Amino acid sequence: MAQLIREVFVAAFDTESLRAGDDFARLSVPPGRLVMTTDGYVITPRVFPGGDIGSMAVHGTVNDVAMSGARVLYLTAGFIIEEGLPLADLAAVADSMARAAREAGVAIVTGDTKVVERGGCDGLFITTAGVGVLTDDRLDIAGNRARPGDAVLLNGTIGDHGVAVMSRREGLSFETPILSDSAALNGLVADMVAAVPEIRVLRDPTRGGVAATLNEIADRSGVGVLVREAAVPVRPAVRGACELLGLDPLTVANEGKLIAICPADRAEPLLAVMRAHPLGRDAAVIGEVLDDPDHVVQLETALGGRRVIDWLAGEQLPRIC
């Protein structure tokens, strides 16, 4: 069985260490500050409209490294496989990961597999690590750097991933198909930081959506945030699905979106760069950072009122990423 699994991954990942049977990879890294991340992926169902657990694991890891402004270089992958998972399913996930990595311009350099007894996991779990390098000394991007007066930008429509996964999980269908937005954002980020190195914050609003991410930024930076509802891009189909299901699009998970915060006078140049990229064509300035000692995130509604955008209470959509 172990040899069959290895053959699946060797066929998918053109990686010297895997073909040589090594458990490690010898890597070359350009000079600069190393950036590293690790994550786990436990989504159900494993295949959903617009992606699967394999492509999402690559996209999510690439995006975590890219949110520092770094160039993403290498990924690793570990697989926890439940006894009885068809090898064809495993091969499909490996092929999806390999394809996503090639498209993102990164290499999967090493990995590991473990098989657990039936019931030990839900078919397949994936853990990853990502390594990148930050070579531009001008960049100082972190979640605690938002300042009053800064502009808040979003690269496109929100809620697509969460609604796509939920619709497949619950057997729902909508008149207009809803696809996950899962995508690697490193190319978009590279264009953004090259044009506007003054960017202060980059974050990808995954679990908990835009609401959780903005609250985290506000808390870490010691500021408030005002979001204008009319400026937040949401696909009509996603908005309708959320209304039907009693969800707020601001709290629904995304896998191909980023929030950028920059000085207000750099917002328009940054917006132009984002809109010039395929993954930013629907980008918008959605709000601004406020001087607020209570660190509150507020929504200015379409009717002109305001309400608090709080952290999501509980797990609204479990096993979403």
C-alpha cells in the first residue's frame, strides 16, 4: 500500500526528493528574510463547485505566505488518509495539487503520508507548509500596522467559497451556479507591492470572512474600521443565497480574496493595479480606518445607518477550509 501511495504522488509531483525516496529536500533560497507558514485542510465535501481539497490546500498556503508580501517558493504536503479511500480519489487530489502549484509558480518539494483506521478521519486531511522570501526591504506588512485615515480595499466579490461548499454539502441548487473563488493570490500581490510598497496590511479573509479579518486587524492595530455596505462587492446569487439561509456575506469564508490597507493617498494607484489583474477586476475601496479606542468595526448601511460588525459567534459553517 505504501508503495502504491508513493507512486501516486511521484506521478503527480515532479519532485526530485520524492522520486529519490528521500524524506527531505535540498533547497536554494535567494537572499532575504524567510517567511514560513503551516496550515491544515479538513474540508467536507472534498470536491466542491470550483475546486477541491487539493487545489485549496495549495491556494491557501500560497496565500498565507503572500500576505507578507513575500515571493512564494516551496510547499510541503502531509496526507492523513483514512483506510478505504479509493486510490483514484487520492490520485485526483494529488493531480489537482500539482496543477494548482504549477499555475501558482511554486514547487511541492517533499511530503508524507499516514494511513489511519476507518473512522480515524473523514477520508482525507492535508497539512501543508509554505516557504517564501521577502527581498524588498521597503515592505513592512503586518496585521498591526493599520493607521487612522488609511483606506481599506478588497480584491473582489465575497462569500463565493462558503456558499459553494455549503450548497454541495447540503444538496442545494441555485438558478445561477455559485463557484468557489479559490485561487492563488501571489501574482496579484506581487503586482500590488511592486506598485505600492506603502501597503501596511494584507490579509486573506478565510474562516469567519471579512468580518473576522477586519476585527482582527482592528484589535491588533488598536483602531476602528468603517465599512460601506454599498461598496462591498457581492454577487447577486450569493447575496440571494445568504438571505435565504440567514447568513451575512461578511461572515462567510473566502479562499481567493484579500483585504489590503494602505495610506489613503495611495488607494487609487493600488486600486488601478488590482483591477488590472484577473483576480482583482472587481476590486473596490470598501471603507476606511478610524481613530477608535474601542477598536470597533462598523458597517454603514445602504440606508445610511450604522451597525457593529462583530466577530462571528460559534462555527457558522464547519469544515469549510
